[in-house]
Amino acid sequence: MKTKIFCDIAELDKIRRFNKKKIVKGFTTNPSLMRKAGAKDYKSYSQKILKICKNKPVSLEVFADEYNEMKIQALKINTWAKNVYVKVPVVNSKGKFMGKIIRELNNQKIKLNITAVYTAMQTQKILKVIDKKTKVIISIFAGRAGDAGKDPVPEFIKSISLAKRFKNVEILWASVREPYNYLQAKQLGCHVITVPPSTIEKIEKFGETFDMLTVGTVKNFLIDSKKSKFKI
Ligand code: G3P
């Protein structure tokens, strides 16, 4: 089973660079990444991303918190390009399940990336409101679960098993905290993993033996001690 790498990013220069990489099969963003990248106008900034990346899936998120506004945003975002996945949170900021909107958008054949998912129970609820044709990515927030001292792996095992009957559904590991998470996601059978640019560069270098690593490690310590002119 191949786990696709999507680059989690919003900086335009990096998107330009990473779009050229074969290992990168798509892009995801979120409002926090956009803000960090200095985006001022959400629409024009998103369109700049889409101008750079025309042939790989790009997930762009709604940021409204109420049904009507969220639906308007989702419908608009969907018209921006063919390769867009509209990213919709599984719940709004009040914790209300966004099932109605997920169902309606999925009914209209809009490709979705359901975000901020943490549990297999949420995966189950999502699967109940979608069809078996239109593409849906379910982003399980492994990184933030781990940050909070929670093990996301059992949630992946259950979610992947639940989604097996849905050929249109992909389970996404969001997002790595260390390069090794890529191998974990592969072993679990995740369809996609989101990875920031610096970690993609580390994954590209996978393959060193333990012997190579041990020598490299000692070399680095030696270089630094020389640079600092340490003496005892
Ligand atoms: O694509 C998911 C990602 O945006 C969340 O990652 O690293 O902010 O938890 P992170």
C-alpha cells in the first residue's frame, strides 16, 4: 500500500518548489498556515496557490462557523479550480457535527476533505452521510492527538477498517511530528499523510544504515566541538 505525501503548506515560494517534486502528490493548507504565510485576501491568495498547482489536489478550508455561511464559502471555493478539495471541519467551534453540510456538499459531487477529525466515531458519523462515489478525504489529526498525550493509532485502525467499503474515501494522517510517522502511516494503511516541507526533505533522504547514522552523528559532534574551539 502506497501512502501519498501531501505537502502541508501555504507559502507560495515553497509551493512553487515542492510542486515540482515527484514525491509530493498534493497540497493541504489551513487558515492558520495561510495567516502565517502572510495571506491578507483569502480568495486571491488561494487563487495564487491554485495557479501554481494545477495538476495535484489542493485542499482549501472554509472558515465560517455557521451552516449558511459555511455552505456559501464551500460552494465558492469549489468553483476556484478542478483540483480543489473543500476542507470542512467535522464540527463547528461549538462542537456541532457538520453532517448536514457534509451530506449536501457530497450530494452535489463536491470533493471534500473533512478536517479536525480525531476519532473513529467521527469517521463513522461522516461515512453515514456520504455516498460511495464522490471523493472524500478524512483527516485524522494524529499530530495534535500525540501533542496532547493521546494515541491516534487505534483511531486510524478502526477508521481505515470502517472506510474499506468506500472506494471513494481516503484516510489522511494529519500531520507528521517526525519523519518516522510516514512509515507508521504506511504500516497502518493510511492513504495520505500531510507533511511540512522540512520533513519532506528528511523523508527524501531515508535509507541510511545504522552504521552510517552512527558515524554521521559522531562527525557532527566533532564538527561542532571544533567550531566552538572547545578545550578541556
Ligand atoms: O493538514 C493538517 C494540518 O494542517 C494540521 O497539522 O501540524 O498543524 O497539527 P498540524
